[in-house]
Amino acid sequence: MNKSTGNMYEFVDGRWNPVKGKCLYQCSYCYVGRWGQKQNPIHLDSGELRKNLGGNNFIFVCSGCDLFHPSVPWDFIAEVFRVAREKYPENTYLWHTKNPARAIEIPMCQYPKKSVLCVTMESNWYFPNISEAPRFFDRVDALKKYTGRKMITIEPIIDFNLRTFSRDILECEPEQVNIGADSGNNHLPEPTPEKIAALIEVLRPHTRVHLKKNLARIYKG
Ligand code: SF4
């Protein structure tokens, strides 16, 4: 496990990246692309798979690509789940994706006992030039069907329709919503501070809202 650093969630203990390589969602704001992984095909990293993950850690799995992208072979996913479930069952695993439709194909008995499915939802508007990941409504539909613990991450936050965005997020019943901003100066169409404040106000009575440090650039709270 690699210790949590940089813009990582403050509430996780570290990252574990047993699958690496080019993520075909090609989000324009992706920091991983700029870190040189873009040209490597998706592969299992045997060194990472052998890492000691300890116990009672909260671990972000695959922070550098999307484990549930259709290009990741099922046997890679099965091996990652097997190691987490059988070798280090005391940890909590954060399965982070923009493709929950594939995550929910996995039977719940295959997930480690302590798992949280976290889905990125940057906006409920469609910006085809920003990402090739599944659309917001597909992510919502799939996440609603997941029966375990759930989080939603709005990062990098992009302008949205307040009424429908907040409604659809809450209908997914996340135990926590994380909000962060673009860290990379990617000139995204960001919401105003007032709109972010209104979103937080709607969400807070119903779920825990975690504001990431990088949100401070556009929202002082
Ligand atoms: S889904 Fe994540 S890892 Fe993949 S391109 Fe987008 S930001 Fe990068």
C-alpha cells in the first residue's frame, strides 16, 4: 500500500494500484495522463499484488485507472478482489469508478466484507469533450442498484442543474458525498461559489458532505 499523499482523500490511509495502464476514458483533466502512464496497456502489476496491505486500513483501489473500464479483463478484476478479500479481509476498500454498471455485475459475495463503491459524478450535464466515461444518468441508474455502502465524488466539480443533480445524487443514497475542484488548471466550466453553497445546503441534511482541500480555490465555505 502506498501512503496517502497530494490530492488524495484525507480519510483514506493509502492507495493500492494492482492494475495499471492507459485509461481509455481519456478525461481531459486526468492527472494520470500527464504522469506518463498514458501509453502503457492495461496490465496487472505483480509487485503491487504482493504488497502487504496490513489490516484496518482504508484503501483506495486503483487510483491511477478505472478498474471497471470495459478494457480491464475480468480475470484481472477477479484477482484483485481475491487478494483483497482473502489475504487482507480486515481492510476497508474504496472501489472508485465512473462505470458502476460493471461494478454491479460482480456478485456481492465476491466483494471484500468491508467495501465502499465510490462513483465519480462531476456534473449532470453532458460535456462530450471532457470525458468518454459513461453518462451521468447511466452512473446514477447503476449506483442505485448497488446494495452495499456507497459514496459519490463530485470532482472536478463542473457546472450543473442544482435541482436535478442534487435529487439524483440523493436517490443513490450515498453515505458520503465528496466535493473537489479541478487541480490542474484545465479551464473547466465550473459552477459559481453560490451554486456550490446551494448544493451543499441541499445535500447536508441527508448525507455526510466532505469538502476536499482543492475545492477552496473556487469555494471558501
Ligand atoms: S476515469 Fe479517472 S483515470 Fe480514467 S482518464 Fe478519467 S480521471 Fe483518468
